[in-house]
Amino acid sequence: MAIENLIENVDSQIIKIRTKSLDVSFNELYDMYKNKELTISPDYQRLFRWEEEKQSRFVESLILEMPVPPIFVIETDDGVYELIDGLQRISSYLHFRGERLGETDDDFLVLHGCDIVKDLNGLTFDNLPKALQIKIKRSFVRMEVIKKESEISLKYHMFKRLNTGGEILSAQEIRNCTIRLLGSKGIDFLEECSKNEDFKSVINRIASEKRKTKYDQELILRFFAIKNDIENYKYPVTDYLTRYLEKITTDEIQFDYQKEKNIFEQTFKFINTNWGEEAFSGRTSNGTIKNEFVLYYFDGIAISIASLIEQIISFDCAKTIIEIINQIKYGTELQSYKTGSVNGVRTRIKLFMEGVSRVLDGR
């Protein structure tokens, strides 16, 4: 590519995104939120995780006029601003003013953990002296606005590059926020599938902390991505899964939502009926089933069954399929293919597929 073309290409992308910068007070942000002129999506609100002590120290920093990093918003077609970065800071202020977000229990934040002005501890907004209430209301923050004229795909890529306030978020939580900028049907589909009772039953041994970070939805995304797009599988898997969700959301690749949902439901009904929550668990040397969820069992069993589900449910061979899958699952050959490498994923699926196919071919 010639240098002249490269410069032209860069310039063409720059003109597709329009931004403006505003200095706004926290009281203005509060009013905008109350008037629904500033929105925080439900998925994003669930990521509000700052402990109250950390929220309190942020409020203390506002009172002490410490500098605050900028926040980023996207301007929607009707002029509303949608928050895309700065969640922890904005939500802490809103909580202090009496708004409940995320898993907050109390209507009002009671300050504690302030370590510079310790006399603030134990106070709410209403308890503050009038002068301090005014001071915090008038605290300013820079707001970077991505204007509605900007191209949607560039809004999305900008969001992917933004800092998330220092919080450690799971890959799926980030996808749930970012992908919605391209469209909601892919994310909504994953959420709908995650409510399936058979699926919930067979992944019951996943740690509760993992479930809180949308790991169940990531497993569903992994299921469809590897089943339908294994030829493009790459390690590490995070970017591969994100790219697949981008493709089905933007219709870059065809995804028949109703057909895929039927396959998903039939697959996990079969697994739940025949193994229950032990489906993806290992066992000890004396044969005791471990209380665990093993990802490489999930890949091999779920995807091989899904790929052959129509044949499986058409013939009365469930008992034999269960036997052959258990043989492969606890056999020595599978142990060589437990990693997330391309070869590991493809080979373990192949082992289970060949086993199930032998049963179907020999019926």
C-alpha cells in the first residue's frame, strides 16, 4: 500500500467519527439522569461493583476538588446521552444522591472509609453542611461526546478501546456492553438461551462467582461459535468469540436464530436427561464423580451431540451413545487434548463425534 493511500485511508476513517467535549457539573449529570437525558443500560448498571468504601473515597475526592478523569457518552438519535465509560464514578455520585444501581442495598450512600477528612464518615448527602452540598454539586468533569453523526462501527471500536474504570470485568460482560452498539439481537439471543432449564441444570457445577460474570452466556456463545465456525477458531479464544458475536450481530455471516435455538434446546435436553449436572464433571480414580465443571468435556460432548442431534433423536440409541461418550470421556486418549489450542479443541470434538457416529452407523 502506498503511503499516500495509507494517509487517505486514515483521514477517511477520522471524518466518520464526530466528537465534542463539554465540562459539566455532577449536579447537571444528576438532573440529566433523573430526566432520562443520560442513560445507563441495564447490562452496564449490573457492572457497578465499587464497594461503598471506594464510593465514599470518590465522593471525598470531589469535596476536596481533586481532578476526575473524563467520562465518555454516545449521543443517540433522539439526543439522549448513553454512558459508555465512567460507570463507577457516575454511579457512586448517583448513589450518594439517593439513586440505587447495580446490587446496591441502601437508598443513600453513607460515607465510610474516608481517610483524608475522617469527619465525613457516617454522613449522607442530606447530612452534609449546605456549603459542602453545593461544592459537590458544582464539581465538574469533562464529558467526551461521541456525536450521533458518527458511524456506528466506529463508535463500537472506540468503546472497545476505552478504559473500564479499573474494574476487572469478564470478557462476556464487556461483550454485553460493547456489542449492543452494533445491535442487540445476538446478545438478547444468548440471554434467552441462558434461561433454558436443561442448560442451567447441566452447568450447575460452575462456581457461583463465575455465573455472576455472565460465564453461562459465554459458554453458549462458545457452543455456537465452535459448532458453526470452528475453521476460524483461534487461541486465545476471547477475541475469537467476540469476533463471532460481531459477525452474527451484523449479519456478516448467516445465523438462523430459530433453527439454532431448536438445536440448542434439543442438545441440552438430551444431555440433561441422560447425565444431569454430572455431564461435564470428571471422576476420581475410584470412580467417584467430582463436583466440578470441566470445559473440555463441555466442548466435546455438547458440540458432538449438537452436530448429530437430529439423527440421535430419530433412533432409539441413547443408551449406547451414553456408554460410548462415557468411555471417551474417561479414557486416556482424551487427556492429551485438554488445552485450548486449536488442535486440542478440534481433536477432542473429533473423538466424541467419531464415537457417536459409530453408534449411529451401526444401529
